[in-house]
Amino acid sequence: MRRKFVAALAIAALALAGCAGPRNTGSGSSGSTSLNVYLYQEPAGLFGPLAPSSGPDNQVMSFLYEGLLGVDPDYELQPRLAQSYEVSPDATTFTFKLRKGLKWSDGKPFTSKDVLYTYKLLADPKSGSATAGLYTAVAGVADFVAGRTSEIAGFSAPDDDTFVIRAAAPNYGLVSQIGIAYILPEHVLGTTPSADIAKNEFFREPKVTIGPYKFVEYRTNQYVHVTANPNYRSPAKIKDVYLKPMTSDAATAQLGNGGIDIASYSPTDVDTVSKFNGVSTQEKPGAGFVRIALNQSKDYFADARVRQAFLYAIDREQIVKTVLAGKGEVRLSDFAKDNEPKGLNDYSYDPAKAKQLLAAAGWDPNRTINLQWVQGQRDRDATSTIIQNQLAAVGVKVNLVNVQAAQISKSYQDKSYDMTLYGGGNYAIDSSSIIYITACAQRFPAGGNINQFCDPALDTLMTQANATVDDKERKSLYDRAAKEENAQADLMWLYSPNGLWGVNDRVKGFKAAGSQDSAFWDPASWSIG
């Protein structure tokens, strides 16, 4: 009896945790209700497209901003600020026709000048753009970055409703890589020099936005409050949304008592959530994956045999079976499951082989390395401990380090970390999307290659594939690239978790867009009935 009493107290405490901010106000009339949505981590608090990718910040931004294109729950590109787009037969010219009559939240008109301004900013390394490396594929960017010209030849806005991108060479995947970038208001930020833009307070309080919601406030450890943008082309049906960071177990408890309306939840909570009255589950295979970045600017991770050994040392099948309760799959490469070729090395659990590879690579068994991650998601918390124990079994000492999301970027910048466990990304749209995390030119801070991996042979294959218009030939080149990347073990691929989303039955129109760190899709269409 005492155990049941203690458990009941624990659940009650979790239900109260993170309750700051209003609870759901009930059905009410359209436009007069509020909604509480779970954020799986505390945001870094930089709400703009220049900052390094952060899952919770991206989720907030999906309420505030839009790009020319967006990625729908089926991982297909869909027009958003663009009405339509065309790709030239040789994949060098991308023409976007913008929706007419759009307005920013302050009532100012949205035009191609805003798009041109944003893309020029994102291509400029001086702006602090974390994705600047992606834009080197655009004609004229190299000259612009080198200071030989003040404009970028590959970006043009021939009229208020048209924006054109020209690639420096055929680039089939460019539209999926940069066509989804969030657009910024030129009339608000245009007078700020590029070198100073990242420090602009706008990104902590983006008061002028183009998405279905406007920013109200961010209260650390409590919530981000957004409110419906009356100037949005199809005004949101729910007036106020509170996005609340908390631990996954607290979110599950609040999902059960009505404190949270929409929440991703741990596979270990499937049985618990299934018993909640008035809560339904949406399950969706994730487009990203959970992995560990090994900082290859450090000589002890530069040897591929060490990276391979770390994979062999971990029983990833068992992690999926126990930690995820089977709700996911082991990842074999950066390439999405549907896009990867047969014959990849699965690095199945083999501690003896791990020891052999470490010995051959000259691993120092007295070295202690740090594994950092943001605590709060039970699958990642449990996986971190498993990693520590299983690496110890092959002679690798690991110290576990909990960090806040805001600290992560600094450790990437100064390259001080050893290993980082993180997840996310969307690599199902097109195989070209992995360039952002693998290419030599995308090593942080130029791009998302935070592990400082570099394989010129892989870059060559990816470039050739991306420049190939023929579908069959392009697939063949991507298959060769996947095998090369798999052999080099650029990352410790762990697993692709299924997204499990608990949704209060009062909420209509919500469509799960993948795992817990996926951006939300079309929140303007949600309603409470």
C-alpha cells in the first residue's frame, strides 16, 4: 500500500509541475480559446532562421514564421508563402510565384523584397547564419562572400510577386534545402548591418511575423505565449497558444489531467496514455533520428576505426526494444530508411570487435570523455546511461554531463565537447538534405555538421548525385554515397523513434508531423470543438 501511495504522490507532483500559464479555457467560441502545447526542451530563446537549429525554438517558430515552402506531415514540400514554384529542366533555376495580398502582422505588405533580403542575409557568414554553407551552391554567393560584389547574382526579385534562385551548377536538391527557410521582415530589420543582425533583440522578441501567430512573451521555465495574427491569410481559429517546456513525464501527467492539450510522449507511457479519457494518440514514423556526434576536431575521434568501434559497442536493437518499447528502428546511416540501399553495415552489437578496433586505433583506456545531452526526455536519459555502461565494457570511460539547450551552441562554437547526444532533422524529403550534416563545407558554424566530419569522397558523390536530373542515375549515386557514409561512421546513429502524440479530443485539425522535435504543421487550421 505504501508503494501505491508514494506512486500516487509522484504522479500528482508531476501533474502540477510546469503548470505556469493558463490551463485550457474549454470549448468556447472560435478564436476565443487557448491551447497548451508541450515543448520537449527549454528553448534557447533565439527565434529566427539565423540561429543554429534548435528543436524547441523551431517548434515555436512554426507558429510565427513561414517559408516559401513547408514540409507537410507526409514529408512532402508544399507551397506556403509561395503560391507555386517551378524547377527548370536542368535544375539550375527555381522560380517562386508568391501569394498576392499577404501582410505582416503589423499590417505592412509582404513582397519579394522581404524574400530577397532574407536570403541574402542567410547566405552571408557575417550575419552569423548557421546555414550559410548551404547557400554556396547559389550563383554569385562565392563572389559576395569574398567581398568582390555587394549583391548575389543568383537571387533576384523581378517583381513584387516573384523570387528567383539560380544555382551555380545543376542542383536538384537545392529547393528542399533552402526553399523552406523562414522569411524575415525587411522593413523591420533592413537598416541593421549584417555583422550586427544576430545581436538584434528582434530574435528574442519577434514582434512582427508572417505566420498564423504573433509573439507575445517568453517566460523562462514557464511558457512561450503566442496569439493569433489577425493579418494572416486564413486567421487562426484558436486565439492564444502557450508552449510549455517540461520533462516528458510531467507532460504525460498533464496530458491526463487536462493541463496540456497536445504532447509528444515516451513509448514507456503508451499503456498509461491509452487509459486517459478524452485523449487520442497519433503515431508517426520520424523523419529524423537520435544520434551522438563525436567531435572529430579532436584527434582521438578522427580515426574511423574508433567511430566504428563505438557503434559495435552499443546494443542499439536492445535500446529500441526496451527503451522505445519497439516504437522505432535502429538507424544505419544519415539516409532515411526508404532511401538507403541494401547491404549497409548494420554494426550489430559486438563488444569483442569493438575492443579489437579500439586497440588497433591506439585508444587510450585511461582517457575519460564527456557525453553531454539536454536532460528531460526519458528515452535519451536512459540511452545516455546505457551508452556509458556499454562503452565502459569495451574500455572507454565516459562521464555524463547534463547541459541546458542554450549551452549547446557554445560548445559547438569552441569545439570543446567530446560527444553530444541529440536528435531531430528531416532527411526524408530528399537525400540531398544530408549534405547539411555531412559536407566538409557544412562544418559548424557554416552548417549543421557539428561533429566536424569531412570526407571529400562522400562530398564528390553527393555533389554528383545532386547535379543529376535523371532519377535512376541520381539514386545510384546516392546509394554509393550512403555506403561511403556508412563505412566512415560519421555519426553514432542510434535510432529513429516513432512520434507518439497525445491529443485532447477537443482539439481538431492537429496532424502529427513526426517525432517530438518536429515543427508543427499548419497550426492556423487547429480548432477546439
